[in-house]
Amino acid sequence: MRRVPVRPDLAELSGYHSPQVDVEVRLNTNESPYGPPEAWLAELRDEMGRIDFNRYPDRDALELREALAQYHGVPARQVFCANGSNEVLQCLLLAYGGHGRSVALFEPTYALHRHIASLTATTVASGWRAGDYALDMDVVARVLDDARPVITFLCSPNNPTGRAEPPDVVRAVLGRAPGLVVVDEAYGQFAPASALDLLSGGGPDAPRLAVVRTFSKTWSMAACRLGYLVADAEVVEACASVALPYHLDALTQAAGRLALRHADAMEARVALINEERGRIAAALGELPVETWPSDANFILFRPTTRRAGALWEDLLGASVLVRDCSTWAGLAECLRVTVGTPAENDRFLAALRASVAR
């Protein structure tokens, strides 16, 4: 039987995934340790009874987009919703990328930016961040001037390193980039500032700024797979033109719309997580590990007295799972821990102390 080969440029690619292990404390995928409010769940159950499951969902997700538009203070025509923020990124690359076009990104950063660009046959031009993982603006200028990318990706806070880009940095990149600047704010609500403020502030460059967010993290809805884009109406229209029909089911649309009624509860969860992030960072500062500032719900760290792989195994033996980033480019010997509940964080710190003491 003759096999049909895949595209030659995809032959070496592998799917993005985070290995899962059965453990008591899972701190490797940056999910919220807290579930959504019980009131939201009750409202969603009621909403399920009103869904005509034999009918297709609203193709334009209009009610959800209107609710998000009201939440962010923009017109609904500036909001695009999709099956997770990764589908938003895919739609952006389908609309603006492709053969003969390039995107720019700055490593180490979120792997899906490069991965989806490759899937859409878009050339990737990349530069390296500085030693502290901040953007090196000289490198940014060189990459943008040389590649003339149609999209420049900024991940803020940056995954997996944790630092958010200050507004003046985003503004500087936007002023230099020739095409769209896409700020991926999957962890944006944990940070002190957002590129959404630059978008709502207007200005001549605002039409080239797009901000991507997700309900998976701060809204505690990773199981729902809901993400969205806030951008100029022309960018929204371009994304809608390449999205598959009925790509966002009725239940997910309802879940997102109802979640926005509970913004206060979301903000309270974020405050708890940020407080715990500070506690973990302080504890790590007393141990033989190197850490970097984080504006997200995770912390990147590097053990200085043990190999990362051995430490990861010790944590796993204590039924605590963190992300092993030690083989990723630019992240030699690094591990990443998601902020969990206070009890989960205590388990992590106790296991870490025992491991570094060996």
C-alpha cells in the first residue's frame, strides 16, 4: 500500500503538548488552581436548558462579542472569538501569513507562535532576548528592519519566562514594526498593565495593534476552550473570513458570556494567585536557585546546585509535577512552576527544599 506523504515542511514537526503524569499536585500547565464560581455553574446549567442542540450555534457569536465589547469598552466589531486563543492565532496567520510572508518573534517565547506559523507556511524571523529575558530593543530593531514581518508577536507576560512588556516597550515595537503587532496576553490579567490600554487610547498606530486573550487562565475555564481578539475591525473581519463555519459551539459561547457577569470573583482569584506568586518567589529567593521576575501565574527557576532533571524527578517522587524546560532553547537547566493553591504551593516548596538539600 502506497502511503501519501504529508507536506515536506511538516515532516519534522510534532504536535504541541504538555506531558501529563498522575500526581497529587499538578503545577505544570499554568491552569487556575481554583474553579469558577458556583453561581456561574448554576447559571450555565440553566442556560443549557434553553439551547436548541439540534440547531447550529450563532456563527458570529454576537451576544458573546457584545458582552466582551462592553467589558473592554470597545465596539463589538472589534472583537473576534474562537476555540481558544490558539485558534485566534491560527486565524491571524491564515489571514496575514502564508508563503512569501514572515512573522517576527523573540525567543524564548510561547512555542505555538512559531509552530502555527510553520503550519501556515509562514517564514519565522527570530531574535534572542537579553540574558535576563527582557527584550533587547537593538535586536528587535534589527529583526524588524531585516525581515519586514507582516506580524510581530509579543507574548506579555512572556511564557515561559514570566515578564510582561512595559507599555513603552510595546509602543516602541508598534512604532517600528511594519505590520501587525500581536500582543498575546494569555496571562494579561495577572500583570500590572495591558496593551488594551494602548488600543483604546487610539493614535495612528492603533489599527496595527491586536491583543489576544483567553478564558483558560484567570477565568478558570480551560475546559471550555475560549479565546478572543480585540483589534481594529478590519483585523476582526479578516480573522472571521478564514474561520471555519460554526467553530464556536453554543455552550462555550454561553459559558463565556455568563462568566463576564462574575468579573469580581475572577479578580479576587487573580489577587489570591498573585499573592501566592509573591510568597513562592520569596521562598525561592532563600534557596540555591536562580529566578526571574514574573507577572504571570508561574515562575521560571534554575537550580544552581543540582541538575534540573534530577530535581524534576525528586519533585515527581513527591507527587508534585512542574514543567521541565531544561531542553528548550535558551532555557538550559530551567524548570517552571505554576502557582497553585496555598496547600499545593506548600507541597512544592517542601519537596523543593528536600531536593536541593541532597
